Amino acid sequence: MAIPFYDFPSSPILIIGALGIAVAIAVFFVSYQKYFNSPLNKELAVKKKALIKEQKELNERLEKIKQDLKNL
């Protein structure tokens, strides 16, 4: 009894298709990284503005607490 195995065909169409899939995945990955790290990304700009505003508010609260501690 022989153990059956799959003989992978060496067809150029299969090789070109596999390379095409690999290139498509690489392009998707690179474009995804470039988009989310782009300065033109509106979501990133809105998030940055919100974080800067929150930082200013926290700094103001910290200064107020420091003043209150000095006044004690």
C-alpha cells in the first residue's frame, strides 16, 4: 500500500497567481501603514487636537491644585 501524496504542479499560471496574491497583500499592508501614519489623516488630526486640549485642561487643574496647596 502506497501513501498517496499531492504532486504540486509547476504551472506558470499557478506561480504567477501566487506571486500576484503576495504582491496584493504587500500593497495592502504598505498602503494601510502609510494611510494611518499620514499627516493628512483626519481622524489622527482630530484625535491629536482632542489630546492637546485635554492636556491643557489637566495642566490648568494641576496649577490650581498647586496654588491651593501653597495657600494652606
